[in-house]
Amino acid sequence: MLYLKPKRKGKGTVCIDDYILAYSGKQKEDRARAGVGLLIHKKYMNNIDNIEYISEQIMQVTLKFPQKKWCLLSLYVLDISKSKEQREEFYEDLQKVIDQIPKGALLIMMGDMNARVGNMPVPGVKQLFNKGKINDNGDLLTNFCSMNSLQINNTFFNHNRNHKITWSDSRGRHSTIDYIITNRNIHPSQILDVRAFRVPDIGSDHRMVIAKFRVSAQLTKKPTPHIISKFNVEAFQNESTKHLYANRLSEKLKNITLTPTDTTDLQWEKIQDCIVKAAEESLGMHTVGKNASKKSTPWFTL
């Protein structure tokens, strides 16, 4: 799974190579200043349980596995140049989403939080491996994580400077403002690493942040197809086949014997046998795969 901050307008899903992009942005008539998205590999397509396009700042994808549900949140928080009221409103909306997540679900929050959380440890929430400066958004994020027992994973790994910085610009400014956050259903021992990479060109002043987890994620396989045989009715598009079928059926109907003692069911069986044999001789058969149970995917809008 990959967090993205696209500036696509509207909301929906689209296939890109081997991935499904789910995105939620501004309305089409508005200027695209914000947007969130998630790229999910197609191998997990049958595990996607639901996609909620909450706003241009919050989107949730729920993956259903045999043992657990995964709730993935793609987030974008306004920077500190915006009013505190707007930024606090974001966390109020996010709290409503968190409150609806099933108790045993594995929660992974990813996004541009525009927050500097500092290097002062908070047990179970953040550790000291981060830049020392903290800003207002950092306080909001830390408090939110403390209230919801969430862990800011970037701060738990003592990497070098280049692997901590998630944002930089052409003026030489840099900071750590993009985070991968999890709930307590993912044990700290299952989080192997979180680091930023500056080499990949992602067309942004943000760097790619990668997390490695050791968590079971069994794929949901497609139902085993049930093979059935059907008449090749498409052959009726050919006029010669139509005439062949009509002639074969006419011959067979002439040769059957219907007596007054025959019941209605018996008479129908004789006629039906003629119809079937005429179709076999003139149309032929072909096999098709039919799934015993079909999985509908109403979340997919492609």
C-alpha cells in the first residue's frame, strides 16, 4: 500500500498498471489545493471491503483478511499558516472516523501532517529520534495520538538525517512532517522500520516514506470456477446454421410417436429430447466458467 497526496478533483478509483488508485479531492469546480489517495496492489483487490471518501483531507480504505481487518487512512493536515480553528476541525473529523473503526482492526494512518513533533519522548506515542523543534500542529498531533493510543513510528528509529527528513525545498529548508502512525493492535515488534528516501523522484518536494511491517495478510482468492456446458447459441447468427437446426428439429419431430395414453409430461419429454438433440447436432457445445459465488465491488468506480 502506498500513500499519495494527489491533486485529482472529485473522488473515485482508477487502475494504474498493477495498482488501484483510490483518491478523494476537491469538488471539480474548486481549485485543487488538497487531496488524498492510496495505491493498493491489484493482488489485494478481493480483500478491499470498503472505501470511504470522507473529504479532500481524509480517506479510508478497509481491507478484510481472514483474521483481521486493516483500516488504512490517507490524511492531509493544513499547514500552520491556516487558522487553528480549521486545523482543529480536521482532528474533530478524524476523531469521528477513529471512533467508528472496529475494536480489533489494525489501523495504519499515513499522510502529510504538516507537524513537527519534536524529540521529547511520550511513552507509547513517540520517541526521541526526531528533530528537536515542535510546532502547533505537532502539539495537536501528539495530543490526538495520546488520546487514541496511537504510535508515531518515524520517531522510533534512529536513522541518519537523510532518512528522517520527509520534506525539503530549493531554498534549503527541510523538516519531518510526513508520518506513518499505527494503533496498539500492531505491536511495536511488528514494525521493522520507517525511513524516508530522497533518491526516488516522486514529482514532489516531499520524500518517499517507507514502512516495513511483519503482519499476516492472507490474500482472498477468487472462487473456484464451476465449469458448465452450454449450447453455442451464437451460431444462430449464421443463416445456414438456422436452417440446419430447423431441418434437424423438423425431422426428429416427424419421427416421434405421441399416443393418447401418453401423459402430458411424457409428451413434453419426447418433444424436449428432439429439441436438445437437434441443437447438439447443429449448434454444438462449449464450456464456460461460472463462479459459485460472485463478489460485488461497489467501491470500484472505474
